[in-house]
Amino acid sequence: MLAAPGRISRSLARRVRPNWRPRLQALQLQQCLFPVATYRPFSFSHRGGLCQGPADPKRDIKYTTDSYDVKRNAKFATVTTDDVAFFKSILGEDAAVIDGITKDAVDDIEAYNRDWMKKYRGHTQLVLRPKSVDEVSKVLKYCNDRKLAVVPQGGNTGLVGGSVPVFDEIVINLGRMNKIRSFDDVSGILVVDAGVILEIADNFLAEHSYIFPLDLGAKGSCQIGGNVATNAGGLRFLRYGSLHGNVLGIEAVLPDGTIVNDLTKLKKNNTGYDLKQLFIGGEGSIGIITGVSLACPQRSKAINVAYFGLSSFDHVQRAFKEAKKQLGEILSAFELMDGKSQDLVYQITGHKRPLDGNYPFYCVVETCGSNTEHDSEKLEQFLEHVLSEEIVSDGVLAENETQLKELWSWREGITEAIGHLGATYKYDVSIPISELYQLVEDCQTRMEMKGLLGPDDESKPVITVLGFGHMGDGNLHLNIVVRRYSKEVEQALEPWVYEWIQQRKGSISAEHGLGIAKRKFISYSKDDTMVKLMQQIKNLYDPNGIMNPYKYVSVDGGSHQSL
């Protein structure tokens, strides 16, 4: 049993807020939030786990080549009927080859050509869906020999166009490689295919009292191979850290078909270069991840969640500082949401808010430990303290697991709510915590000064600017919601956003990678020496440049010709 709202010191709360009354009794809470059984942060089709767009997505999604100054690399071959015949001989099943070369398969292929944000769209006419590492090896060797460019694709839930083609690159979708290979319930080491969906892996681990060290809003659709390839961060980063630390080994296929079998289950292995780190966050630029071994922690027996409102970002920082001081080793998440994001979730869903008042900022705090009574008391004491010090204006504690999930849905539901409002320019950035929300405020001011912002003015492209993210690791999700994508908005945002971040020694990508969206802005986070080293690694592993071209980093081999 988790901490009940009524267990917060009422006399204390009354002294701080004379008109306070007990918040969200159990019955009331169940009525006011999302119905957990039916709620899903993203809406994806069953085919390959890809995002389900409008009824006719081809009408309203521009080709990436119309939006970005990029030219097709002339050294890449074009797929022929002979190529299709070879792939069919290797992969066998019709379901493994979606062929738009020898027949009309536009509708079947379209979902693989576009991203879930409806911002990026490629021209591929061929999708390959291998089921084993040997099939991936044979496919890549053939493509490398023929100089056929390829794009590795998982759940396609990214934000930077990294998993969809730009031109006619062959899509290699890993969705059929979806087996959980092994699990050791003593060490907690899990070995999976790259195409295993994150939520399925986490549910499997839950049966053994373990937890996956990564949690995302898109967990019902994203795949572990893609998570590793982008070094996804997510909601559990504060507690469990980066995938660079949790991934023990990787199985991958290089462009020439070589299988890299480094699926070690050892936590200590000090025998040379740790080459797996090149694939973690490498965005499929040097090979395709086909298997992953990870160290998974024990699932906490006691999970508690608080949701509260605050009057300023300074109060958010003070609350975070107090959370680290008072909750210490059991603090697992501290999520920041601005008032506009919560207003939007409310407007889209129509559900009653967790708190009666409206506040500029909201936070979700989660603790994970082994002693329910001890941990719930610590969280209650923390909330009592920040209320008494007038750091937090109002708050509520979840009483049971259903309420816990419902409170989390006000954070995880933001992305879906934004999608209902309009198209979005999204920036996933790392900034010093003291200036985390300043970027949102400065961006809104810039949109106003440029005459682009008009919440109620249909002639203005920008509807609103809002922000949310992971307070614990300084990761902000800046969202500029627009009625339509336009050059004038893009020119107002870029490179201004990246210059703002560079001035504060931040990172232009915190957890979603570079893709095509940020490929030419890498110098805002990496100096020339670092970029050259990245180029050398890319050329060493992929001399023909066939792996996910036009993205990540510019190389002499033709990965990107417009830089």
C-alpha cells in the first residue's frame, strides 16, 4: 500500500494554505485521471511497430529532400529487380520483403518511409525484415558489394529522422528479430534480440522481480536495438544511469557482413578497447545492432509517487535540491512539466486535474526502495517539508499502483497531447539545470518578436512554446507547436537554439541523437578534433558509406554532401 493523500500533515498544510483541503481521495483520483487500461502515449500500427499517421499520410508529409539541402550520393547504386530476387532468396518469406520495385506496394511501404511526427519522409521502394543475425549479415554484405545504401530501423519512435530513409535507401527493419534469448535471475543479466519491444522486455523482467534500466513514453513501440543505437535516456536515468553503463555486450553486423559477437555477460572485462561503446549512440552509422546483453537491477518492492505544483522555476530547483537531500538513495525520478504542458493534457483529455489550482510548473517525484513503510514516510516527510517551507504550493501522493500510473500519465501523456494540437519542432537538449527552463522562455520571446506566435491567430504559424523534461539530468524537451511546418519558423529557430545552447556549454542532443535534423549542427557541441575522430571511425568501419547515409556525421565517403 502506497502513501495515502490524507497522510500528509493536514494541520501543517492548513497553516501553509488556510483554504487547503485533503487532495484526491482514492475514489476521487480514480475518476479524474486517464483510464490506465486504455491509455497509450503513442498510437502505432502493428506492422513493424511504426507510427500510425492520418488516413492519407502521403498528402500532408513533405519529403525530407524538400525540406533539407541534401543531394543523393551518386556512388550509391539503385535497387534493381535482380537485387530484389536475391533478397527474396535469402529472406524467403513474402512478409520479409516488402517489394515496391517489381509491384505496386506504396501503401505497404509508406509506414516505413515516414516518422511518427509526420516530419520526415523518404523514397524507399524496398523494406527488408530479416529474422536472424545470419540474414542481416548476408543482406549487408550484398548491399556493401553493390553499394546499396541502407537504413536500420527499429520501432521508428525517434525525433530526428534517424530511422527513416532520405532518398531510396533500403530499410532494414528489425521488428521480426524479437526473441528474448536468455535471462539469469541471479545476476540479472538479460540477452535479447534488437527487435524486442521495450515494454515486452520490462514485463518479462517483472515476472522475475527485475526491471529494465530504461523507461520511455514510447515503451510500447520502441525497440531495444534502437534504444541502444540512440543511447536513449528516459525516465529512469536518474536512478540507473546511461545505457553506456548498463549494456554489457553487443552483437552487431558490420557493413561488409562481419558479425561482431561480443554478447558478453561479464560486468568486468578489462581486455582491450571497449568497442561496443561505438555502437551505443552510433545511430546505425557503422553497423546494425542485432543483439544486446544488459545488466538489469532488481525491481523495487516499494514505489511511491508524488505530484505537485510550484509557483516558479526557482522553486522547482529548490524542491529538486531538497529531494536529493532528503530522499537520497531512493530517489528514482524527478520530472519537470510546465503549466502549459499540463493545460494541454487537460484540454485534450478533458479529465479532472490532480490538483485544484493552476501553477506555472509541476513535478513528478518517484522513489524506489525495498521498504514500503520507510520509503512512503520519507516521501511524506519530504512533501511536508517543502510545503511548510512554501517551496511547493500543493501536492498529492499516490495511494496505490493504479493511482501511481495515473499520476505518471500526466507526464507521459504530454507528447500525445501535443500531437493532437499540431505539428511540432522538438529539441532534446542538455543544459545546466539552473538555466533549464530559460530556453523555453527565451524561445517564446523570440517567436513573439518575430511575429510568429499566435495561439488564437490562424495566420500565425506558432501555436505555443512549452517545455518538460528530466530535471535529474538537465535534459529539456523544448516543443514549438505549430499549425504547419514552415521555413520562417525553422529559420527563426536554427541555428539560434544551438547557439543558445553552445553559449552555455550544453549539448544539442541529450538522448535522441543527431539523425538528419542535427547533422550539420554537430560543431555546436563537438570541436573540430572530435568531429574528425568521428569521421575517421565512420570511414574505418564503413568505407563505402552505405550505413544510414546523410545523417550523424559528414564524411568524405559521401555520407552527406551538402555540408
